[in-house]
Amino acid sequence: MMRTEKLLAELIALPSVNPAFLPAGHPLAGEQRVADFLTAVAARAGLDVELQKVLPGRANVIARLRPSGKIRQTILLAPHMDTIGADGTKFIPQRKNGRLYGRGACDTKGSVAAMLAAVCELAEANVRPLETEIVFAGLIDEEHAQAGSRALAASGFKADLAIVGEPTKLSVVTAHKGSLWLDLTTQGKAAHGATPHLGKNAVHEMARIVDVLETDYAAQLKRRKHPLLGAGTVNVGKISGGTQPNIVPDACTIAIDRRTLPGETEASVRREITALLRAKKLSAKISSAKLAPAVPLETNPKLPLVQHFLRAAKQTRPMGVDYFCDAAVLAAGGIPSVVFGPGDIAQAHTVDEWISLAEVEHAKDLLVRFFTSLP
């Protein structure tokens, strides 16, 4: 356990906050410190390492363990290196009662440590699968726009299976929801607050729309369920309208988060919201607020490598999760993908983020067992 624990502690101590969450030039921003560290660790273990430049000063780390024979298949291990923000004290790892505390411990430096430690263990013991290439990819930018996984997929990289590192409590996940952000805007007519009857209040119109979305639309979504993911959801997370109390507001905008199921698209969601509002004699302009598509994941659990991984995890059926991650991006790029890693998503993004050290070690051992059992 000591090696994996030490690796994780060193990773937590290297701030890698996504630059999107910090002012320009902030000293805690970017994944470069972690990328340099992982490059050194992988090279010492004898892996072939390269950096894939994605954004200025930000690169994916690609480390390969080549098989002893001809490459017949490739398996990708793909955790992300970036974290959300935190003050400096959160980058001082703290061990307590079998847990390691610190920003990124769960999301997803626990997965980074377990996955890289597994590959390094195989390399150092010279236990290489006969025909399977193992590629570790430390990805940038998962927490913001998934630039790392999008660049890897766009580069033409091919693999027969991607195991994307996220906190799943060591469950193999074959489906996750998509994340669709939409802005809805109502238009009114400005007037003096003393004569509101001469205007049209866009905030009032939007208030009715918010009520419809949070009641009728939410109830409509609950009636459509996926066997692993349950129902899609809608959340009105932001509202903005008007300038001052004595002016009838002529515009109001809300931002909604719509978690989508496999088979749902932005176009289909827009259509159903438009139809519902029209039935209520309401209207709003709908526009996308996402930097890039965040689609759902649904990987066939009967694929041979997925079945093999399920057996290694001693799992009889796959699981689904509510959150979006890099797995759907890689799958859209033609790489069958599952999600797996130590930790509980309930700990991700929390003030006192932590992970079980025994679970991190178990994840590493499970991956080693999976790779050494491949034909």
C-alpha cells in the first residue's frame, strides 16, 4: 500500500486547479506540475512517455506499456489530472483513520494513483500482457470543457476499451447521463414602474416558466426511465432579469441543467420544452450554454473486454451514474468506454474531500488482476 499511498499524497500536494475556476496567471492553476510528475514516475518505471499538447501550457500525459508480443488490442486507462478550486491548505495531504484528505483525493487523483501504480507494477515486474498494449492517459480539463479527452479522441487514437477514472466505489459503470445546459430568455416591454400596465413584465413571464419546468416538466421526465440511470432531471440553477425596481423588466434569462438519458439529444430536449411551454401559452428563446456537447454514455456490457473487466471486479451486472465524464467523449470518438475508480462521488467537490486508502489499493490490485488475466 505504501507506494500507492505515497503516489497519491504527492499528487494531492501538487495543485492542478482547472484554470477556468481561477483568475488568469493564478499560481495554483493548471495541470503542468502533475503532468511533469507523472511523466517522471512513468519514465522511471520504463514506460514510453509522451506529452500531447492540448492548450497553452496544458498537455495530456500518455504513457505506454507495450506487450511482449504483437499488439492485438489496446486498453486505455484515462483519469483526469485537473481539480476544482480550493485554498492552499487543501493541497496539504492529511492521513486520518485510513483516509487521505485533500483536494482531488477522490476526484480523481485516487484513480490516477491506482491506475499508474498498476501499470508501473506490471512494467517493473516485467509482467506484460502477451498481445495487449496498456496506455495510461492523464487528461486535462475534465472539470470544465473536457479539452483533454476531446483532443485525444480527435487525434485518431484508437483503443478496444477505455477505463475512465472516476469515483465509482470500485463499481464498473457502463452508462452515465449527459449534461445539457440551456438558457431560456423571455422578452417583455419596458415601462416606468409607476405605470406597469404600459409594459410587459418579462420576469413575471419567466416566473411562470420556472414553475412549469420544476413541476410539470420534472414530473414528465420521471415517467421515462433508463434501466441503469433512472429518470432524466431538470434544475433551474440561475435567473437574471431587470435593472432596478422602478422599471418594468423587458428581459429575463434563466439557466437550466438538464441531465439527459441515452437517446435524448439537445434538439429533442428543445422540442419537448418548446411544446410544453406552447401548451401553457408561454414562450421563451432557447439557446445552448455548453462549450461543447456533453452527451450520455451507454456501452454494451456484453462486449468481451467489458465482460472480462466485470469478472475481474467480481461484478455480475454493470452500474450507471448520474454525472457526466470523459467516458462519453471517448465513446463518441469510437472507443468503447466504461467508468471505474476508487472513492465515492459524494466526496467529490466537498470542503473536506477524502478517499479510502484501502480502496485505492484495492483498485490498483483489481487492475493488475484484470491485465494479468487477459489471454
